[in-house]
Amino acid sequence: MIFSFSDCTLDTERVTLTRQGAAVPVEPKVFDLIELLVRNAGRVVPTEELVAEIWGGRAVSDGAITARVSAARKALGDTGAAQRIIRTVSRRGLELVGPVKQIRSVERCADRASADLVETDLKIRFTASRDGSSIAYAVSGDGRPLVLVRPPMMTDLEQLSREPFNRALMERLGRTHQILTFDQLGCGQSDRTAAHFDFADHVDELKQVMDAAQMENAAVVALSGGVHAALRLAAQFPERVSKLVLVGGYVTGRALRRNAPDPLRGLMEEASDQQSPTLTEAFMLAYWPEGPLETLREKARIVRSATSPGNALRMRDMINQVSNADMLQNVRCPTLVIHGRNDSLHPISEARALAAGIPNSEMMVLETANHWPLPGNSVWLQFLYGMEEFLARRIGPDRKQRGLP
């Protein structure tokens, strides 16, 4: 995303700031502060929100905040006395003053609730959550209805067609299915100002985009952290889900497992502090040690632009604290659990617990260390064929007699 304001241009994908056409070096926290204010131009951003977004909710001194604000003003050619661009609102927060223009390949319509964006063959629409926040979604392909639920922190519909895995998966499934996918609140093209995250909200978002796309009932394919919302939807609203495919899923988050610390959270903090592509790629490599590396670089680029550092850390904490054990028995639709045998982040024992807890489930084990297969992996076609075969099966009459979809 590129923003133009005053005599400055902010490129959030390349993490660059220019003023009057010349590059302006800024430290990562200062860049994050400018981006937050630019995205909320015309609105006073409370100090509490600044701390949550820029420092991930950690304790921070007034002096540290003041220093970053002064550095941001200097980078933009502003001063504390003039406050021509960044205005301090006493006892409330900060506001970016003046118009901001978003420069992109396609322009967003004024009414986000009914706007369409066209990028390649993907049409992005918007609907509203229960609290009025804007949720971005897209429908593509033709055939039986299917919802693709991607993990938090990796959802940005504008980037979807550029990432090899998403492009290949949607092209393949789109031959036989009408695919609905969306950006969860806090990510991508959806409203990023969510104050907190929980899976009850994610289920509401999932239902809302299904309603907006007029999908009363659909198969659901969920990846990694997206599994939790999909499970809750199937357990609480069985009439909405015909089949489940759970890829890289798990019953309990790391914080609830014995001897399962999360070293990647620290890496996330360090990567966001340093705005380091190399560290973000290292994070991706922990999930996909078998690569391919070029795909991981593209994933890393999307992760850096998909959400703010504060949102990413809060989503990570939410996922680490999740427990699905109590709801598994309430999932009655046919379910396929897919997992890599040597997945080191979420061991295969977690996938077996998923399959054992869901009454009408089966499991496919792939000989890979990747969290889920990527194009170019030796198990890629096995992954696609297994999923396609499962989704193509007819639902038996005994299932319909129980009043399930």
C-alpha cells in the first residue's frame, strides 16, 4: 500500500518513506507510528492504541513515546511547535492532519460496504461486522460452495494472487467449487482497528461473509490457525457446514501444552522491531523447512504487510491460548484432517487428537516437515488429490436422515 500526504509518500510494502522525492531513513518504531497515523488520518489515535499497536501492549515510558513522535515529525518535515502534519490533542492522543491519498493499482470506491476491487480475476467486496467494522471478502471459481479460511496474520486479499500456494490452491479448487475467502478483522483489506481478537468474533465474521456471499451451506477448508474458527462454526452451526478439511490443525495452543514454549513469538517481536525481511523469512522457514525458498520470501512479504506488529502479536497470543477439546464431539460433518508427519511446530499427535475427537473424521498423513505442502514439494499433488477426492464424495442418505447438511 502506498500513501501520499503533504509532500511525503509512505510505501508500507517496501517500508520506505520519501519527502519531496528523496528517501528519508526512519527507525522501525517511527515508521510504524507514521503508518498508524496515516491509516487513521483525521481521527485522534488514543495513546493507549499507540502503545498497543506500536509496542504490542508492553509497558513503555512517556519519554520513549515522545522521542518517537519527535522523530516522526522530523522525518515528515514537521515540528512540535508547528504541528502542521502530526497534531497532539492534549490528554487524548495524536492525529495526522490533512488529506491522505491511497495510491494502488485499483481505486477503492467511496462506499466500502458495496465497493468492488478488481485485481487480476479476483473481485473484492465488503460487508459489515456486527459492530460496523468493514470485512473484505472475495468469491471466485464456479461450482459447489466452499469457504477457504486462512490463518490470522497471513490474510490480505490484494496479495492473494501473487502468493504461489494460494494461487495454485484456488485455481485448482476453483475448477469445481465457488470459493469464498476473506480477510479477518485486523488484517489485509478489512478494518485493522480491532481492539481485541477472539475466536467467537472470527466465527461471527465467517458467518457474516457467508451471508453476504449467499452461501447458506458450504464445505470449509481451513489452514493452521484458521482451523479454530472453522471448528467452532461446524460445532455451533452445523447447518452451515457440509464438510471440513483441516490442514495443519491442532487441538490445543502452545501455551496449554506441556513443555511447548513459543520461541517464534520472540522472533516476531525482533523482526517487527528491526523491520527485517531476513528475520521474517526465518520465521517462515520454521514453518516450511523444506521450502521452496522463493515461495517463503513471498509469504514473508505478505506477512509484513498483512497487519500491524501489535495485531500480529495479539493474534499470536490468542492462537497460543486456544483449546478445541470440548467442541470436537459436536462436529458432525465429514471431516478430513491433513498433517505433515514431521511438522515440528504442531506435532502430528495434535492432528491425531483432532481426528480422534471428531466422530465422522479421517486422517491423511503427508511425508513432509512443512506445516502444509507448498507447490514444488514432493507431496503437493498427493495433498491436492486427497482433498479433491474427499470433497467430491457424495454425502450418504444416513447423514441426511439425521438432519445434517
